Amino acid sequence: MNSSVLKSVPYAVVYAEQARQRAFNFVFLDKAMIQMSYEIASGKLLRHRLAFLPSPSLIEFQTNPDLYLHETLYADMVGYQVVSVPIRIDYDVRDGVPNGLQHPAAHLTLGQYQNCRIPVSAPVTPSVFVDFIVRHFYRAPGMKEAKIDLNLEQAFQNAQVLDLQGAVHLFSPGNRSA
């Protein structure tokens, strides 16, 4: 999902266009989409874009409610109180790309806020990203914790050059010093 796509366009339109173009790696049962792209050159990770695009409307729920009502895993996803908020974790260390506390090399963006860049300690692997989404968006009370088995030996080297001490940030597991 190109971040420029999010500017001045309602989320439902962005979601529908991404679905129409089949611009996703996989889709959850509730129609949430996962997008992952990585750029590597000379064995070095240059950038990644990881996105979670929850469905802005649950048409499937309207046509097949039993599918969701009997699965406690989706109980929170179908409530009227739920607001669909896309989540992106970006990483970019290419030459010429700003890198500082205002625009960290690795950062989390919530929703369509143009300047929302919450620092992340390091690049994020696909398994860590999917685990993050599953743990925090697909669980129900009394249910065994949903998680992905992570192989942290396959984590990216910490390429973050910012001193994040004193700043609220997310820590990427498997983070190793460069």
C-alpha cells in the first residue's frame, strides 16, 4: 500500500481499491488484508512496508453471521463499536530518505494520519508482523493465546541509528546490535 494512496481518500475507498487490485499477500476470514513488501540490495535490507488493512465493512457478517457468531475469535471484530484502522510498519534506510525522531527509519503508522510515525527499534520480519497482528486483533477472553512461533535467529540486524531512550517507541523482538 503506497502511503500516497492514503492521502485525502476515505479508508473504505482505499480498502476497496487494494482488494480490487488484489494488492495483498493474504486475507483473513473477516476480510482483513495483510500486505508485505521488502527491498533488499547487496544482501542489505533497504526498506519494507508491512500493512494490516481491516475490513471497513463486514458484508460477509451480514450475509453469513453464524460464521462469526460461533467463533469467539471474531467477537471483537464484528461489534458496532469497532473502527477500522489501517496499521503500517515501514522501514527505509535508502540514501536521501529522512531519518530522525520526526521520521524514524523504522516506524509504525496508525490510521491515515500523515505525520503519525511511532519509532520502532528495528526492521520487522514477516513472522513478527503477523504475530503482532494475530496477538492483538484476533483473540477472545478465555481463549488460548493466539501467536506465531517466531524464529528470532532470522531477525534483521538493528539498522536504527536513533537514540530512542526517552522516546516512546516499539521494540522489535530479535533485535540485535549492528
